Amino acid sequence: MNISALMMGRGSIGFRNLQGLGKIPAVSLIYLQEDTKERSERLRELCRADPHLSQKQLIFLQNIEDLSQIPDLVLSTVTAAQQISIHKEIFDKFQVAPRIVILETPIASGRQALAEILQLIPNAYVNSTRSLWPGYIRLKRELAELTMAGQRLKFEFIGNMRGIGSNGVNYIQLFRMLSGARELRVKKANLTPTEHRRQGDYVEFEGELIIEADERHEFHLVCTDVAGGIAIFEPPSIFVKDFNEKILFRIDEPAGRIHPHEGERYELGQLFVSDSIQIAVDGILEHGESRLPGIKDSTIDHLALFDALDLALGEKTDFGIG
């Protein structure tokens, strides 16, 4: 099987995802969009130096209109504001959505944009790669056993995380994956806009967020010191507790380990971005499914974040998150 792919997105995250496409044997043709000759030449150099990408057929485009055929796979790591325009262009040109679409989070900056993109590509996946990590898959099973035994769980995520606007959806999704929660209700949202040092014209937020899930579990996210600036992403401290504040599990992402209160610690099994994309796409091609959350499922996480911003800011709007 040979398939074509369209890679949308720049920067280090975009290139690491592109490297993932290069590792997939079935991907023989990759379309790349760059709007200037200088950027195209720089990307060509990077691709020639990569052992996998150098073996692929690469076609550089200036815009979506230059596509000669609809790609089988679209991997989009652009900002939330750009997602809608890209997928509208593809749909308008071919009158059908690509077979496989994987989107970076957040996939939309407000409710209207979320509804539009859900209508355009209802079968897309969301690139929440922690759902692929073996340690989190194991922890999910162990927490399900506690829940079946009647245990209520409290999840705490504390750190700067580069801001709730950029990464809040990822951690809400991780909470839902681990807890098995379906219904979310925002109990508290003390969030304020803040400065940030990342490129892009969007708004960032810090503060405290508490979400109740299925009238049983709770999710606490505390995001601080976004304006203090971090050139390198720092994962939050993550704890799973009971409602008496007893720590049941401590997740140490920097060290790559999960520490149970009882029993031996075990490895998280973090995956590089490129490996995550390879695993996700291979799973879809071979089995027709992936552990990545689908876009319909991810709307629950996005709407919870939008509800929190509504509560904090006192208005329903497009929040301009990145």
C-alpha cells in the first residue's frame, strides 16, 4: 500500500511530525507547503539530511490550490486559527475530506470554529500523544479497577505548562483518558490572560481550574508563571489522590516514571513525537483505528476549556487561544 500525505505546520514541532511521516513505509509521497523560496530551500536541506525523508518523494507547494490530488493523509500542526481555513480549502477543492486527518491541539479557538471543523472533518483524530504511552495505558487500567471498587479520584496537575490556552486541552484529555470520565462540569475557573514568550498572535492564560467528572472524580489544574517564560516545555507535577488527599500515584514525566503508593514504580514509556505519529498512522492503516482521541471525543475537552474561560471572563467568545 502506498499513500500520499500533506504536512501542514512549521517549526520544530512541525518538523518532528514530518520526520514521523518519513518513518511510515506506506507513505511514499509527501506534499509540503511553504510560502517562500527561502523556507522551501531550508526545508529541502533538512529533508535531504534525514535518513527517512530523503527516501520519499517530496512535492513543495505554495498553497493548497496547487494540490493535484487529494492526499490520503493530512497531518496538521498549525495554530487553532489556521485549522479551519486549511480544511475549508481542501474540502472546497475536492468536495470530500481526506481519508485520515490528524490535528494538533487546540483544534479550535472557540465554539463556532469547533463546530465548523467538526462538520468538515468529523472522522479526524487529535494528536494527544500521551494516549499512546504504555505507562499511561497501564495506569488507566489500574485506575479503572479502583473506580470499579467505588474509589473517587482527584487528579492534580501543577506547573506552568506554557499556559492553559496552549496545553489545557491536552491535560483535560489525559485526565479523561485516565479516569474514563465522559461528562465534565467546571466548578471553578480563576483564569487570567497573561503575557507569553512564544511566537504567534494569540492569548494565553494562567490560574486555577477545577472540573468535576461524572459527579465522581475531580480534576485540578494549576498553571502559574507563564510570563516568567520557558524556552523549553516543562511538564507539570501530576498526582492522583483519594478525597482524603492520600497520594495513590505520582507521575514524574521528566524522569519517565509512575510511582504508585503501593508497589514498584514503572516506566511511562514516553514516545518521541516522530515515533508517536508513526505508531498512530500505522495503527489506523492496519486496524482502522487509533488510541489517539477522535475529534468528536475531543470536543468534550475543548468545550470544558471554553466553559472555564466563559466562567472566568464572563463572556462567550472566540478566545484566540493558540
